[in-house]
Amino acid sequence: MAGPLVFYTNPQSRGQIVRWMLEELGVPYETVVLDYGTTMKAPDYLAINPMGKVPAIRHGAQVVTESAAICAYLADAFPAAGLAPAPADRGAYYRWLFFAAGPIEAVFTARAIGWEVPADKQGMAGFGSFEATIETIAGAVAGQPFIAGERFSAADVYVASVLDFMLGFGMISPRPEFDTYLGPLRERPAYRRARQIDATLVPAKD
């Protein structure tokens, strides 16, 4: 046993991704809710993540930050949940998990701050262009119930969460491929539990 599992988060953060992953695992964990600009920047938490960002987990002596890394770690740490393919079958799993964590995350951040890569500089950006990135992920999920094979995996947690976020904030337009892929995943009991838990943690507005 590695020890207790502690989850550091804020309900209005990428911690929602890890919350879903944890609920899929079905294992006990402790939640520590941190606030932006205060407890997230306090010395105790900076010892966990010097970036002062969430999410993070502590699993016994192991500390993991970065949402995709946390999902991959948890899938390996709790193999009974079946959220990672066998090592010999992880090509698509790693490909799309880290495509979402790399090019997709980068391109939606660039779009959110109004930064467009000039056409003659697209080779310097890992995502190339917004259009190429979105077409690539749309093609990956088209006609597929899961992103990395015939079973649900941690890659689906991450990819679906990122698409959910982008669609929810109008950063990408709805497409039939996304609707077909996301629809059943949004009905998963762990997804619904995670959303409900985080909704109860959002501070009430005055």
C-alpha cells in the first residue's frame, strides 16, 4: 500500500478532470480545497506544487501534479479499475492523452488570450493551427465510443473533459462527432458524481 490518497483542488479548475478520474477508481481519497491567491499560494501548498496551481495529488510519499500525469499515474497505481490498457496496447492511449494535454491545451489557451500563430510560423508551434488541432481530435473520436480502443480509459477522462470545457465556453463549435463521443461519457455514474461533488463546493454568490 502506498498510503493515503490526498487530492488538492478547486471546484472551478482542471481539478474537475482529476475528480472524475478519482470517482472512476472508486477508492477512498481526501479532498483539500484551495482558494486562488490565498491557500493555493501558501508555503504549505507550494511545498507540494511550487507553481501554486491545482490539481495535485499526494499518494503516500508520491506527489504528482499536471492533470494528464495524475490521470496516467492513478490508472497505473490502481490497476484493478482497468483504466489503462495493457502496456503493449498503449499506443493510442498515450497518443491521445498527451495530444489533449499538449496541442489541445496549448491551442485553446492561445485562442483564449487572442494569440494567433502566423501562417509562416505554424511549424514552430506544437499545435500548428487551431483548425488542424480541432480537425485532428474530431477525426480521432469520429465513430469511436472510446479514444484508445474498445474500453473506457483514463485517456477518455482527459480528452472528454477538455472537449467538455471547450464546448462549454464556446471555444469550439458543436460537431456531431463530439456529441456522439461525449454523450455516453456524460452519463457515466462517476462523471455525474464528480460534477455533483464539485458543484456543491463552488462558493455561493452573494
